[in-house]
Amino acid sequence: MMSKINFLRPDKNNLNTFLYLGSFLFLISVLDVFLNSFFSLNLTGFLPGFLSFLFPLILGFIGLYFIRIEFSGIKQLDLLNKHINTNNFNAVLSLLIIFVIIKSLPPILSWFVIDASFAGDTKDVCTGSGACWTYIKVWMRRFMYGMYPNAEQWRINLSFIALVLMGSVGYFATDRFKKYLTLYYVVIYPLIAFLFIFFFISGGPVFFDFSYGIIAAILSIILGFFIPAKYKFYYFLIVPLALYITLKYFIFFEEYIELGKLDGLNWVETGAWGGLSLTFIISFFCLIFCFPIGMAFALGRRSNFPLIRYISVGFIEFWRGVPLITVLFMSAVMFPMFLPEDFFIDKLVRAIIAISLFEAAYVAEVIRGGLQALPRGQYEAAKSLGMGYWKMHIFVILPQALKLVIPGIANTFLALVKDTPLIFVVGLLEIVGMLNLAKTNPKWLGFAMEGYVFAAIIFWIICYAMSKYSYNLEQKYKTDR
Amino acid sequence: MNFKLKDIVPQLITVTAVVLVFGFFTYNAQINMENRGIDFGYGFLSQESSFDVQFSLIEYDGSHSYFRAYLVGLLNTILVSVIGIIIATILGVIVGVARLSPNYLINKFAAFYVEFFRNIPLLLQIFFWYFAALRALPLPQDAEAIFGVFFLTIKGLYVPAFIWQNFSVFFYSIIAAIIAIIVIRIHAKRVQENQGKQIPVFLISIGLIFILPLLSFLIGGVGISFEVPVLKQLATTSFIYEGGVSLPPELIALTLSLSLYTATFIAECVRAGIQGVGKGQKEAAASIGLTPNQVLKLVIMPQALRIIIPPTTNQYLNLTKNSSLAAAIAYPDLVLVFAGTALMQTGKAIEIVSITMFTYLTLSISISLLMNWYNKKIAIQEK
């Protein structure tokens, strides 16, 4: 059954004719662009310049127009029409996107892989037009560890491995232990991690502080099992610190160490730290510090005491109103003026304090949003049970509020990770800073692109993973109201 | 007034702590400054600055005062922020709408753009554009003209300059058009309220804004001509374009990265806003006989804007604050000119950093106050 064909109105009666004709035209147009970009063959070279340029678009457009038949009964065709071919405008846009993808693939591929050089360890191997990954390979240690001495880099590795192991306790803990996990994460884990990263990486005499810390932590955890549940909170608040101080100042005297011929680790000053590991260290500490500070100011901003409220508002608005770079400037040039003359704070510590305070203001605003979103009933119910301010917040309000603001907090932490490169202001060089240093090396001039692409890929993976993780967390803790 | 000890004590402790900390800092600062022989004061602002700035909107050289250097930096910051905000808004709205498109390819393309650009640190993007991408541009003598008048070279973008004759007449014609449009809008509203008739305000406005300036060309003697940049040889190997307006590569890299980065966030705001308007609203509007245009204009947009505008303003603020990263690529913005060069020269750390911070603070707080006012104005009036 053949009915009259009207090419301006594709219809279902001549489905096959339109389908074959349309698909053919569409495929021809894609093939034209494909050949053009991959094999630099120009099928339409005989046409005048401008027309030759637009030819595939016109062809593809006509093709898509022909196959735009509603309710054709063919499942794939209907899906195609629904998704990329709903009307003329969408068809053109779809075609453009397909063409752009096909056009941009060959140069990207050839730059990244085909023409790129991987082998060797001097600049001479990089003669091709592609990327010089040799550069990244040679400078890898510097990009990862900064100016940290090569022989000591196992310390950084060990610290991070230990950190990951400690962090993963939460996944493998049994339910019996999960009760204490909050305490572990809030008090013990940061303490151990701090000792681990800061003292282990810097080494020197403070290495022993680290070992005291570990001993104190382990001892107090073991003793903790014999403490009745009622006092556990106070116990873990006081005992580990007390043990640590006891160990440091009363038991293990320095002479004792020298007697035992224990050599400390070499001291590595913070100026030598750098690269990606510094990015992690700064993000990690700022993350640990900014959360409690932010929480305190969020509560302060909703406090009933006017003076506390004003101070909190002032703090939050001040930090939110200024750019991070000026805050770091302040920590670099202005802050030393505010301290007693013989009092010196390491510039890494200063940077960490500055970033923590800065991000704390953002965390405070996010948490305040969560607190405001809770219905009044929650507060009233908690109060009617006779709970005081702290009990009410710790057991009723904050757990719910924090659950609500997981995405917001994750965004703030993401911003924190993305802000770490700014520490170049105080003279610390994490990965981006190291890249800038490496590209000015006379032996390796002209590879800025490779370096930035490399760092971009690393940051992208970190940030994307974080955002996906926060999404999962959000789904996990979602409670219906 | 009933004073309770329980209410007073925590506040007193907090205030005392804050006062103590500030007092400690001030005390130390005074001692430190005495020891180093620095005196505190803002008098240096009127002194001669004796440094040069390579890109400035107002006339400036070393003989001007530090205050003028501050103004130069501030204007450069504002320039980059305004351009960035305009581009970011346009791009963000397009991408945000594209993310809601039923077209699978467009949707994914927009999603790819957003996920790609917002997960890479802004500073890295700025470095990438400035040190890698823009360095790959041709030298001035090798540059090919874009549309015959633009020249994109390693030394910056050269665009033709407008040369106006009787610019004031043109300017007044635009102002007259705007006033006329406002009058017509008020009139149209009154007519609609009294008689129920609708006047095509939009078409009339478009017509006015084109016709009045056009008339000024025909009758008012307004003329316009372009000064196209011309290649000029300075030395055997050194070329430069003369005439027209030159935009330095720092400015290009900065606006490009700022707007590409911020557009991703604006796109998400726009998407959330449009998604936030209930489907029922659209259907209800259609069922009472509004045309699709009216549905968009009278029902969807007012509600979507209510959701979109507050977070978008926040992004504008972020963009303005992020423009301070200019210091990293030596674009002479407020931070570089004032907190950088001027601080190095005068050594007045406290004064200069405080002025810089105060400037950003004023900018942020005034915008947020404006936003709060706007929010209150458009908030749903609940009875």
C-alpha cells in the first residue's frame, strides 16, 4: 500500500521510505564529519566553501526531519525521537553536539595518547606534537611530596596509610563498637591523626611526642573498656590527654631516651612540605578544625543571649565578607604583628588556622540553615522531657540538623579542598604551586599545559568522588518526615 | 527587667574572652610597632606612590597618591567582576535551562560542563588559561583578524574603539527611551486595571529602545566610527597594535575562568529554581486559559526567580571575592595593587590589609542587605 508521499510532512503511512531515507541522510552527514576529522578527507570539497561547511548540518537536519514520525511503533525510533529529535531546534542542537564531539575527539586523543611521549627521563624525548607525560613522570615526586627529602618520603606514605586504616574502622566495626565510634571520630581519631601527620611527618624530637600520643591513646582505649558507661564520656575527655602529659613530662625523660640510644627522625621543616600531600594535610586539618568551630558559631547565632548572638553574627559575617586571599595575607603579614615578639607560629599552622576560621563561618551558616529547618516541635518536645540546653542539642537537635545539611557541608568541604592552592600567598607550595615552580625550571620550559591538565585531573577526581560520596551519605541518612 | 545570674554569666564570660583576646592583640601590636619604629595612621594615603600600574581605567602613574592607587585597584576589581557577572549569568542561564532539556544530548552536555568546571579549583583554571592556553596564541605580527577587526594575540585582545560624535545626544535619547518605557508601563497597568485591556508593552518597549537612538543618528547628528587596531613595528622583532582598545591577557584569562567557573553554580541555581516551581502551577495556569507566554511570564518566572535570585546573588558575591585571585597572575586588582605593591612600599601591614578587607566587607554586606530587602519584597505574603 503506497500512498502519496509528501516530503514536507513525514507520516506513518510511508514509514519505511522516510525511515530509510532519513537514516541514510543522517548517517551520511555523520560519516562526512567523521571522515573529515579523523582522516581529513573532505567528501564535500567540490561544493563552495561556505556550503561545504554547512553541508553535513543541512543533510543531517533533513534526515532527522524525515524520521521524526510520532508513534511509529518502532521502539528505538520513538526513543530516539523523544530524546534527541523532539523538534527542529532540538534536532539542530543534537546534530551540533554530535559534530562537536566527533570533531574534537581526534585532537584530544592525539594530544593525550597518540602523539604523546611517555618514555625517557629528559626533555629530549618530547619532540612530538602531543603531551609530554615524561615531564610529569620526572617531576612526580615533587608534585606529590614537594621539597620533602626523597629518603624520608616513606613517612608521608605511612602516615596516610595509617590514616586511611584508622578512618576505615567505621566500615568494619561491629555494632558493639559502633556505639563508641562517634567518640572515636570526634576525639581520638583527630588526636591520633594530628600526632601521626604533624609530628611523624615533621620528625625530629617531636617524633617522641607522637609515640607518647600513640601510647597514651592505646592505653586509654584499653582502660576504657573497664570504665562504666556513665563516666565514659568524661573519661575519654580527660584521661588520654592526662596520660599523654604524664608520659611526656614525668616518665619518659629525655635522658632516658638518650640512654636507650633511640634516634629521633630528622626534622623536616614545614617549608619543605608540599605537593599533593600538603593539599591533603591542609584540607584534612581544616576540615577537622572548622567543623566544631562552625558548629559553635551556628549555635551562638541562634542563642538567646543577645551578646553571644551579636558576637557570632559579627564573626560569621566578617569571614564571609572577605576573600580567602586577604585572610591569608592577613595571616602572613598582619598576624605576626599581633603576637608577642618572641612568640613564633609556623606559617603552615598560621595558614591552617586562617583557612579553618574562614571555612568555619561557611559551615556555621550551613548548620544554621539546618537548625532553622527543624520544626519548633522538636525543641519543645525535648524541653518537655526535661532536657537542658546541651542535652537537647546533642541528643535531639544536632543529629537531625546535621543530617539535613549533609549536602551543604559537603559543598563547603569541597570549596575548602578547592581553596587549598591559595596557600601560595604564604609561600607554601602544594601541587599547583609546585607546578608553577616546575614550569619555570630552565630544563623543563614549555610544559605548563601538561602540568595543569595533570593537576586538573587529580583535583577533578578528588572533588567528584567527594561529591558522589556526599550524595550517597545523603541518601543513606535520608529520613522521611 | 529581671536579671538572672544564669543569663548574665555566660555572656559575661564570652565578652570578657573576646575583649581579652583583642586586647592582647592590640597590646602586642602596639609594642611590636614601637619596637620596629612604625607609626600607625592612614596619612600615607595622600603620599606620592611612585609605582606604576600596567592596566588602569583612570589616569594613573607614579606621581599620583596611594589613594589613587587604591581607586585604580578597586576599579579594576569592579571591571573584572562586572564583565564576569554578565558572562556568567548568560552562560549560567543557558546551561541551567539546557540541563532541563528533554533532549538527552543537550542535557548530558550541560551536565558534563557543570561537573567538569566546578570540580577544578578556580586558581588552577586561571593558571591554565593564563599560562597554558593564552600563551599558545600567535604573536601580534602573526595574528589573523577575526571578522577583520578583532586581533587575538599573545599580548592580549585588540578590539576596535568607538569614536562618537555628539555622544551626549545619543545618551539622552536612550534615557528618554527608558523614561518613555516606564511611563508606558505605568499607563498600561492602569488601563488594564480600569478597562481590562492589554497593551503590548513589550513590543512597544523594544520599538522605543531602537527607534529613539536611531532617530538620534538621523536627526541629532550623532555619528559613530570605529578605530580599528593597526599593526605597528616597534623594533625588528617587536610588534604591537595601535589604536582601538587593548584588553590585557590577564584580564581575559581572569574573566574567562571566573565566568566559566561561576556559570556552573548559577546553572545549578537556575535549574533548582525552575524545578522548584510545582507542575500544578503550570497546569493550573494553562487551565484558566493563559497562553504559554503568559504562563511563563506571569506564573512560572515570578516563582522561579524567587528561588533563583538569592543563591545567584551569593554567587555574584563569590565571583567578586574570587576576583581577588587576580593577584596570582598579576592582574592589577585591589589585592595586587594595594595589598601587594603598596604594602611592600609602605610596610603599613595593618592599615592596608584592614582597608582591603573593609572594602570587600562593605561590598559584600551592602549587596546582602540589598538582597535581604529584595527577598522581603518578593517573599510570599502569608496571611
